[in-house]
Amino acid sequence: MSTLKVGLIGAGGISRVHADAWRALGAQGYVTSLVGAEAIAEEYGFELVSDVDTLIGLVDIVDIVTPSSTHADFAQRAIARGLDVICEKPLAATAEAAATIARAAEEAGVRLFPAHVVRYMGEYAQIKAGIDAGRIGTLAVQRFSRAGSAPQTPWFFSESAGGGVIRDLMIHDIDQAVWFAGPVATVYAVQNPPTVDDRVPAPVTSHVVLTHRNGVISHIHGSWVAPGMPFRTSVEVAGSEGRLRYDSAEDNALRTDAVLPEGDTDYLPPMSPQESPYYAEIADFVAAVREGRDARVSPADGIEAVAVAEAAYASIAGGAPITLPERSAADTEEAAR
């Protein structure tokens, strides 16, 4: 089998975990960026390329790790040249734009992978498996929290440039909420302090409430806090017969609280062996391409996460819940075609 050639567009903070994964997979790497590409090339043994179009002509797969406002353009340029694409979240600023990218990939006969890395984190995957197995009965409510130091790069604080705490940070938990509980009917969101003149303040906190079509309620909290604060995530899902929860600040293990069999006193599943979730997501996509199967995250998943985030911003602007159009699974897949 020939060596896979991958082109990394971007050299910001997230680029290194992607580069780590490609190096571990034995790929031949190329990198281009307006800033920082030389350091990535030297550190990972990638070939430095002068511009995006030249890089596209050299590789089999393009990996987009640039600021969010550039994702759609770079994805379309790679797809037009017949390349498979991995794109960091979000696929685009709007669901319509994300669906356009997905349709372009479908028409070109190439693969598009939205990089929603939390689906590859062991604890979250265990919760999904527990819900599907009926371990907590009928799912009723979900609570997600994600908070860490505010980023330093200016574009993160411009919602028109693809930034914002919901679109950048909370979209991870939006995706998890939909993965666990299915399609969303209504979205209500608040943010404090508010964005003024397209500038997101920091520190900043947002809370998004999703009502899923099956009646499940999801509470999603996200904060960019003071510099130096440790990053922390937590999730708890509760059902008619118990709950599953994980908190990164505790013992890094998934805890199950459920109705116990007679004679049992506690149940704590062992923590799954942890590999880099960034490696896991990229390895899954590469294997899916080679094996002709679906990856864990589909273009439709990327579109849905963007649609909910978009509705959250509309809710903040209007001060009221936003109703999402009802779509079947077939409709969601069709949006990607």
C-alpha cells in the first residue's frame, strides 16, 4: 500500500495534535499556513508548501485546521480537486453553507469528515453505549459543561469571523447532546456578558437549552474564563432507572449510578484505555476511506451541530426560543447530498 499523503492547512494550536496523529499513522505530511508552518514542518518532518493550491495538488487528503471562517472555502477548493477532506469543527458558519460543502463532496465522490473529537473520547463513548443499551432506562435529561481559559487569538472573539463561545467551544457538547438524544425541536440560549459590536467579551458564559423531539431536555453550559484556569468538562445523563456521569476534575472515570442488583453495593466500570481522541478520530476516517465504510461522524452530523449553534445565536438575538424544522433522518442525509 502506498504511503498516504496528507496536507495540513493551518498551523495554530490544534494543528499539533492532528500532526501527531498523522505522524503516528505513517503519513507523508505537507503543511501550509500564513503563520507557523515552518515550525510544524520542522517539528513533525512535514514538507513546507508555499500556498493552499500547491498543497492540494500534492496530497491525497486535506486536513483543515484553520480559523473557522476559512473552513468552507478551503474545503470547497480541496473537494473541487477530488480530494477527501477532514475539517475541524464547525464545517461552516451556517447550516446552509455546511450543507453546500457536503453536497459538493457527494457530487465529487469524495469523503468529508467533520472533526467532532469528543465522540472519540472514551468516557463519552461509554455514555453513548450505556444509553443505547438501556442501562439508565428511558433518557430524560442531559447536562453538559465545558469551561477553560479564553483563547488568545483575536478571531475567536468575532462571531462574524466564525468565533464565539457557542460556535467554537459549546458545539462539542451540542454534538454530544444530539448524538445521545437525537434531533432537536427547540433551542433557547442566553449569554452573559452579551456580544457587543461583534466583539465577544471575556470572561463570558453561555447556557443553551435544547428540547429534543423525543422530549429529552439538554442543558449545555460553556465558559471562557480567566487565563490560567484549568480546562474542565463534565456530562451527566439521567433516565428513568439511573444516571451516567463523567467529570474531568474527578478521577477521570465514568461513573454509573443505577438500580443495583440484589446483593451488589456499587458499580464503577473500569476506565477504558485512553488513546489520543485526535488520533482515534483521524484513524477512524482513514480506515473508513480505505474500507469503504462510514466513519463515526458523518457530514450530516456536522450540518446538524452547526444548525443548532446557529439557532442558539438567533435565540440570543431575539430573546426567545427558536423552533427547528422537523426533518427525518433521510432528510438530514439528503441535506448532505
